[in-house]
Amino acid sequence: MNKVSVLFFAILRDKAGTARSELDLPEGENVAGLKQALFERFPNLPQHPSSILVAVNKEYAFDQDVVPDGAEVALFPPVSGGSGFPTILSVTKEALDLNQLLDQITLPTTGAACFFSGMVRGITAGGEAHETMHLEYEAYVPMAERKMGQVAGEIRSRWPLVEGICIVQRVGKLMPGTPTVLIACSAAHRDTGVFEAARYGIDRLKEIVPVWKKEVNPQGEEWVEGEYVPAPGD
């Protein structure tokens, strides 16, 4: 067994009822297994994937990353950054709970929120009309979440009155009618750029965030490729 030290910060410290705990993990256990062990020991911890960030030995870590023996693991909520406003960034296999995500970017000053949610289309009527049985989404998760942070930073630079930002991409096998991605921006008023910011967010995500989809239809399957080639600075 490997021994690790777990540190809790902010609201997660309150939910766990402690600032520090020691945990025994099977050798080779990854971050996903670590979180599951913590959920069992501390049932009051929020279990939505966008509610907890993990760092291992002071570096961001993700579900597939192995936790080494003797590691210092830190758990904390999404970092709000210098703006003081919430920024939710996540790649997840879990169903998107739009109400819960909205709650996380709603502040006492919030009076408007704009959502864009993409979903799996079962029937494509335009162009080469065809049926889609399901889509399979794949992401390079560490880079994807880093690039989501870049998109959020670009939004804040262009629309400084935006308060909360949520960028969540779902991966895995998704059936028609299933939400696949969510971009949401909140602000005090509707004329602060929230509409434009959400539109920019989804467009930019499709340019620089490494997420791919394979379409499965009655005729077979194929990976759907984009056309944008990132430039220096992207």
C-alpha cells in the first residue's frame, strides 16, 4: 500500500471537517481511485467532477494520473483567479447538470446568464442528410482543461463585466439528444456581453481545445475533423 497526505482547502475543508488526512492507497492507484476513497471516508464532499480540483505534489492532476507513494495531495474548489469570480473548467464522463453548473456561477450580483449547450443530433437534414446512432467523444484531458482556462481568460479580457464562466465538455459514448458541451457566462445585466462571450467561448473551444468525436451511423463510423489549424499564441 502507498501512503499519501491529503490537504483540504476552502469549502472542501469545511465539508470534510478537517484540513488534513492520511490515506492508504493500492500501489499504482490513480486520482480517480483516490477521489473515490475520499468520497467513502468523507461523504459530505461534493462529488460533481467540476466541484473538486486535485494537485499532486503541487501540480494539477487528473483522473488517469497515478498517485505516487508519499505524495502530498491537495483538494480544492475551482480557482477563481484574480477576478474574484468563479471559473468552472472540466472534461467529464458524467451527465451535465445544467442547474448545478448555473448555481456555481451565480453570485449575489448576478442578474443574467447565457448558456450554450451543444447536443448529439440524431438526424442531419442539411448537406448529406443522414442518421447518427451515437457519437464517441475523446479528449487530451490535461491539455484540454488548460486550454479551457485560456479560453476563459480570453473571455474575461474581451468582456470584463462577465462574472462567472463555465466551460464543461463531456466525453465518452453519447446518444442523440444528449448534451455534449456547456459554455455559460453570468453577469449583472444582459447587456454586459454575456451573449457574445458565450458564443465566443464555444467557437474558441472548437478551435483550440483538443477534443475529438467519432460519428457512428448505419453506414459505418468516421472521425469528424475540424478545419482550424492553431497558430502561434493559440
